[in-house]
Amino acid sequence: MNDFNNLTRRELLKISGLSIAGITFLAACGAQSGVVESSNIASAGTVPPTTALGQVVISDTVLLRTAASLEYNAIDTYTQVLDGGLLTGEYASLKDAVKRFRDDHISHAAAINALVVGYGGKAHECANTRVNNLYVDPALKLITADGNADAARDVVTLAHALENLAAQTYQGVVALLAEPKLRGSAMRVGQDEARHAVVLAQVLNPGYLAIGPSTDEATGKAKVASVPSAFGSLSSIQLSLGAPNSEGVKTSLSMETPSLNGLVYDEISC
């Protein structure tokens, strides 16, 4: 049981791929050996036709288009926060900072898309759909739900998570880009995202509490930190949002950088 729990997502994908290959091989052997369908096997309905997945190439432009899409996730989220008046009370003073962060993301998106076009790709000027569906939309739904007295703080928590998600994405992209000239550009944008995260961490936990990882003595959970993990780590980003349940616990969400099914391939458009 412990070995199974310790498998990474990539290892699970490999195992599932091997399983599918094995099933296909056995099916082919059965057909060649004259095996016929057994009437003793229960079945219902008909199997719908399937379309083979086309070959996709993870090029430099795909990686940059994916990074650009996360910029628009941040742009759209900050716009919703500002237009919806979600920063209230002690967090109302953050409006100017949020506007500045949004402007930064607009500049980042333009810069990254310029690189995409310069290397023969097509600019991607909209948010990453999968990131929206898995993370942003559920988070905003929790934040704006009736009865959430911590909505304003939750907005800052979400913003901090999105900035870290962007920073980690650029960090991962740098290692994958084939063109050395692009790596410096990705690093410069990524460090801006990290700076945003540091500012928001200081808002959530002022002073020394935001400098490094620490634990809330009351809940036993890790506090938001400017430096949530060692440099080079691309671990999932944990956050708790929404109105507490009957036991006083908020809903937990886990964000991860875009994987293969979240990349913005060349054929994807807004």
C-alpha cells in the first residue's frame, strides 16, 4: 500500500500506458487465434467509435503559449476581483497593488506572445481553460459563496497561489526550452511572479512569519510563506478557501503546473 501511495503522477501514467498496451496486445492475439466473443460475458450497450489522439509536439512555442495563458488566468482573476469589489475591509487598500500586478501580467503576456510570434508561433491571448476549470473557477465560487466572512482574505490567498503557480510554471519552462535565448526571458518574467508572491505572502502573514515556512499553532497547518519550499521544487500548491464547515475547516484545493493535457499546443486557439 505504501509503495502505491508513493508513486508519482508520471509513474502512474507510465503504468496506465503499459496496461493499455498489454490489453491491446492480448486483444490482437485473441483475434488472430480465432477467439470469438463469449455469450457468458455480461455487456450493455455498444462501444462508441474512438478517434486516435493526434501526434503533438511540445515545442518552445507551445511552452511559451502555455506560459502566456497563465498570464491571462491572472489578468482575468484580478479583473474579476476588482470589478466585483471583493477586496473589502482591511484588504481594500490592496486595490492599487492588484491593479499594478494586473498591469504586470498584461505586459508579461505581451512580451511572451511577442517571443512566440518571433519564433513562428501564433500568439495566445486568453486564459488556460484547464487551469480555469480545475482551479480558478472552483476557487472563486468558494470565495463568493454566501456565508464566507473571509472572502477578502481568501482573494489574497488565491492571488498568492496564482502567482506561485505562474512562477513555478516559468521555472519548469526554463529547463525545457530548447532555444537558450528564450530561457533568460522566461526567467525574468518568472522572477516578477515570485516578487508578486512575496508581497502577497507579507500581506497574509506580516513580518517574519512570511519569510520562511512556519506552522500555525492552532490548526497545525503550514502558513503561507514568501519562500514556500526549496528552490527548484515544483510541488503542488495547497490553499484553503470558503466558509468553514461545521468543524471549522475550509475547503482545500491543490494547484499544479500545467501537465501534458493542460499545455496550449499550436493547434489550440482562443
